[in-house]
Amino acid sequence: MGLGIGSFIILVGSCLVGSAVSVVAGFGGGLLFFAAMAAVLDFALVIPLHGTIGASANIFRISLFWKHIDRSASKSFLVTFLPCALLSTVAWYFLIETEAAQPYIKMAIAVCLIVFTLMPNFEIKSKNRFKVMAGAGVATGLPVMLFNVGPLLVPFLVALDLKKDSFIGTFAFIGLIITLSKIPLFLFILDRLSWEIGLLIVLMIAAVGIGTYAGKAISGQVSENLFRALVKIILIAISLKLLLWDGVRVLAGWH
């Protein structure tokens, strides 16, 4: 596929800003660059590419918060996540092979983005750590190959009552597991790859690294609420583009 300079700017810029947001606010950056990818790229490329960039972002964050990771919570998460992710892979493969489904996929992504952006997180009442994280594995594993499931993970980690650094470190480590599970999808779409996609991946990973360490440098000096408000505005704008331009317009046959 051909990518213009505008697409490169949007995608690389979203990685730069998103990775900084994830360090300053704790989460939200992955949703931002997932939304940008969904608005610019074919759905078949979105999930494996998001996995690649997301993995690099989580590795950078893990390097900063390694000693704060809650390892027992991560192990409990894996028990249910892996089998659920396998089922999600089957659904993803069916959807990328169904051309007529593409506008509906874009509209579904838009609705999910709006819900995650505007609705408050639900609360997990259980105090049983294994049940909480096993539930997180199911909740994130089933839709993992269809959407950015980072926001779904948040209330489960909140239920663990972690301190901020431990929250960020654990979120990054489990996020690495989630994003690594998406990378093998590239094997199914080798015919859709090009040198442009390779260059884009290199630039986005570089932007993630710069944004992560920039976020760490300014963390504590800027308002978390300001960052989150900025992300919400951008996400709503992208969601409307996906819903109306990539979804409704295509289905209505408007050119």
C-alpha cells in the first residue's frame, strides 16, 4: 500500500505523544497510536503493527520501572490470556479475509474508542488477586486481535491497589505480553508488506523511545489531567473520522 508523508507524520507523531502520555499519566498512549493506525492503515496491518510498536513502547517503560513490576499478578494473567488470545486470532483472520466487513470494523473501532474515552472505568470488587488477574486475562484475551485492549486492563490493575510506579511497571509488563502476542500475525499478511511499512516501523519505534524518555523527564512537572484531556480530544476526532468517513460514507456509497 502507498503511504503519503501525511500518514507518516500522523503515525510517528502519535507514537511520540502517546508514549510520553503513558509515562506521565500511566496509560492511554497505546490507545492513541492504535486509533491513529486504525484511521490511516488497512485493518489487516493495524493489529500486528500495533503489536510491534506497542511491544517496543512497553520495553522502554519496563527499562524504567523493572523493579516495580508485580510478578505474581503477571503470572495469574497468563493462565487465561493465552488460550483466549488464540481464539481471538481465529476471529481476526476471518475478518481480514472478508472485504465487506471492513467498513463495519472501522465503525466498531470508532464506537469502542468513544466508549473508552467518555465512559468511566468500571470497578472490580473482588480482592482475590488470582481471580482479578485471571479475569483480566479473559477480558483482554478474547478481543486482543481486534482492538487495543489496554483500557480493559486498567480496572483490574486498579483493584490490586498498586502504587503508581508499580502500576506503570506492571501495566507495561503485561502490556508487553499482550503486544507480543500480536506480532506473529505478520506471517499471515506478508504479501501486504512493503519497504514503506518497514521504514514506518523503524521511525515509530524511534518516536516511542524518544517519547518515553521525554515523558519520564517531564513526569511530575506537568499536569496528568492536561495530558488526559488532550488525548480525549484527539481520540474523539479520530473516532468521528473512522465512524463517518471510513464507515458511514463507504456504506452509503458516497465518494
